[in-house]
Amino acid sequence: MRIRARRSTIQAKRGIIRARGRVIHAGRGIIRTKRSLIRTKEATIRTKRSLIRTKEATIRTKRSLIRTKEAT
């Protein structure tokens, strides 16, 4: 994380501007912001994994239905 070219004096006074344009405030705020961003990322990963699990279950159900049809 590097200090970007200043967007505006207000943002510059507030703290470091991140790559996405979010301002990370100097001091303890940086740690808090980073932690919240990490938490968001973890939640996203969790959601993606659960979606994959759902898709797999759907495929399994479809296969079993096909098998049932073949049996009759």
C-alpha cells in the first residue's frame, strides 16, 4: 500500500488514498479498515463456496433423477 497522488486536499488531509479510491485514515483507523476489508473478503469466499456446493448438489439431484427414469 503506497501513498497515491493526492486526489484532493480534503482527502489528502484525511489520510492515505487506496488503489480503489477509498481513504484509509491515519492511526488506528488503518488497522480497523484493513480488518473490515479482510472480513468482507472472507465472507465473499464463504458465499462463493456455498454457491459451488449448491451447484454440485443440483447436479447430483439431476443425475439421480436420470437414473430413476432409466430404471422405470
